[in-house]
Amino acid sequence: METNRQKKIGGVIQKDLVDILQGEVRKNGVSNLIISVSKVSVTTDLSVATVYLSVFPQDKANEILAAVKSNAKTIKHDLSQRVRLQLRKVPNLVFFIDDSLDYIEKINTALSNRDNPIENRDLLEKRKLI
């Protein structure tokens, strides 16, 4: 369970990372690309921040993740310049793709399918009570 301090630091990092990443996308003139930071989790010793990125369109996610990972030191430097008055030390950044939207989409397609066990109760296994 995260402490209030971890949540606050995660929120500060999330807000500033969104500004940094979207600013780089705009600065490089890339169109039709949206990068957002869906969640930041900070370890209890505040040394590592796990950053979950959402990328749209999804087919460019691995390419964007590789680019972000290769520029992690530059991103951390830009972040440290933004939060220098709030944090004494900026945690190391570890980036991952947030796949929760894909998971939700799979659930929605499964529920809209004709093999939906909620609408067709005959698909559920009937167990005998002994």
C-alpha cells in the first residue's frame, strides 16, 4: 500500500512527465500520436518510479516505448529541472506500456460476442451439489 508521500511524489512526477513527453511530441512535429502517463508508482525508499505509458495508436506503442527508454536519462534530467524545488532527489524512471485499455477492450468484445455467458446461461457449467 502506498503512503501519502509516495502518492504525492507519484502525482508530481506524473504531471511533469506528461508535459515533457507531450512537449517533445509537439516539438518534433509528430502528428497523430498521443502519449499519456496513466500511472506512476514510487517505491517505499523513493529511489525508483515505475511509469505506465498509454500510447495511441496502439500499434506504435513498442516503438515509442523503445524511444522513451533510450532517452530515459534526458527525460530524468528534464524532470529534475522541473521538480528541483519539490524533490531533493529524482527517482530512477522505469517505463512500461499500460495495457489496461486492451484488457477492457477484450472484455467488451467477449461480452458482445454471441458466446456471452451472462446472456446465455446454458454456456455455464452446471455443477451438481453433493
